[in-house]
Amino acid sequence: MAERATDSPKPTEISCCGQVVVILPERRLQYGIVFVSTGCACVLAFQHKTTSFMLLQRTIQQTVSTKGVGLHSGRRVEITLRPAAPDTGIVFHRIDLPEPVHLPARADQVGNTRLASVLQQGDVRVSTVEHLMSALAGLGIDNLHVDLTAEEVPIMDGSAGTFIYLLRSAGLQEQPVPKKFLKVRKTIEVREGEGADAKWARLEPYDGFALSFGIDFSHPAIDSTANFAEVDFARDSYIKTIARARTFGFVSEVEALRAAGLARGGSLDNAIVMDEYRVLNTDGLRYDDEFVKHKILDAIGDLYLIGYPLVARYVACKSGHGLNNQLARALLAQQDAWELVTYAVDEAPKSFSYDWKFA
């Protein structure tokens, strides 16, 4: 990525009570310098050792909005993304209600997982949060307010790509507080079914963040593509490898889904649609393995409901939103299986430096 030419920054000299402190340009952010006026000729420079050389939390620089349709509800919705203070986390706000309701993006707030991850507080819901959550994980955004004028996050083009564009257009802002990571110390696994019908998902210790996923839909259009994919963000870019993979569905299931109040906003514009034999989208697939890549995209979003970036390896076979949520809850419930950690910039796993540097 080419950098815009600018005048070379000069060292900063801070005088206080007869002493001069010289701060080199490359150290200013790393040392978290805060300047405080004392009401006299002196200026005190406080060096926050807790933020020295640390990976820092992120939010966005400015508020951005867009409109779309809910995949399942079919309703028009406006989504507004706003900066949030350090340690806020991701919080959804239903601002269309007489009294706004605030729903934190947490695994224990998920109330429904049929074809989407749905946050729920009493009778108030925010549905289909996984694609936005995946984009936030991919860009390393820790703190954000998400305002919605309906019960569902808009599906956009069926991937995380539009959210990546929206977030990058808002600009990313580092905050002077160390980023917290959840490091998996013991393997956690959840399962459903037996034999050929078995579905499972597992988190295991790993120095970075990697995901492996296997699918089996017994459909000609899917079987002709890769049924297994693996990504390791020490070498793979979320934006290039995962973000544009779209959700998918089958014509044969549409009538039953809509009768159940689902897929009412689905179309060829926001999903890969298949009949009994082939993909109906005239533009085809974006990746040769787009189906399984979308399952990885979903898993990243579901796992980010844990509340922190994961330092772990995720391995799954035929998992979905339900199993992913069970896995997240099982991990959090076993407190000796994980710990919260922070990283110095030069000590962090490579997984947390690729897209985050250039976002």
C-alpha cells in the first residue's frame, strides 16, 4: 500500500521545571503521551507504561449509516455505526422502539440460532448479527455502538464485504487502552448427533487465530467445489480471503422458510441461490470455495460474541450458529480453559497484525 508523502515529523521537546524531555516521532503513539496543562508555564508529560508498545483497542473515527433489508424479516432498516469509548464492547441499540433497548453483543445474550445469531432481551430482538460481527473481528474493532431502526441487521450483499467498506470509510481509531484477547488454554468441544450425522466444533490452544471447517450438503453445486477450507490469519487476509463470501440457500426450501417467517428478504442480490442442480446467480461464485468460506465467516462472527479476539484454533465439521454459540458458552463457563491477555506490539502473534495494520 503506497503511503502519502508528508513532511517528516520532528521530535517534540517538553519542558517542565527545568528539565527537557525529547519524544521521538515514532515513540509518540507507542508511549501513549498525554499532555496536561498545569495552569502555569509548565506542561507535564505523563508516560503511561500500561500502553507502551501495546496492541491497543479500536473504534471508528466517525459515525456512518446505510440502509438495507433484513434477510429473514424482509423489512427495510437503517443501520448507524457510532464510535464507542474503550472497554464498551459492541452494543446494539433498537432505536425504533418507544424506549430504546440496548443489547450487548455477548454469547449469553443469544436467544435464537435458527439460520442466524439473534440477540434477545425479553421480547426485543436483534437478528442476523453474525456478518457485521465477523467484519468487526476482521478489522480488530473492539468498541462500537450499532443503532438499528428494525429488528434485523441488513443483509447487504450477503457477505461481510459491505460492512468492511462502511467501517473503513468511517476510519479506524486506536484508543489508549490495551486490547484484551481471550487465550484458550484447554481444548473445548461440543457435539450433536452420531456417526455420519455427527456435527461438532472445537476450540484448542494455538498461538494465533486459525479456523478449519468441513461441510457436507450433498448438493451437486456445492459438491463440485471444495468442502473443506482452512485459514490462518498469520498468512491469510480476512479482507481478501473471507469477507466477500456470501450466504447461500436453496429454492426448494424457500416456501417452507417464508412460512416460518424466514428468508423473506432473500434474493439473488444478497445470497447464492441454487435449484436442484446448479447456482442460479448469473455472476457465479466469488471464490472457488465460497460455500465453506462463508461458514468460516459466520463462525468468526459467532465466536466474536465471546467479547474478545480469540487466541485459538477453531476446528468444525458441519457446525452452524447453534453449535458455535454452544461452544462459546462452554468455553466461558470453564474458567480454567482460558485467560485474558494483552500483547506488546513486538510479541503479538502474527495473526493480529495483517489486516489490522492496513485497515
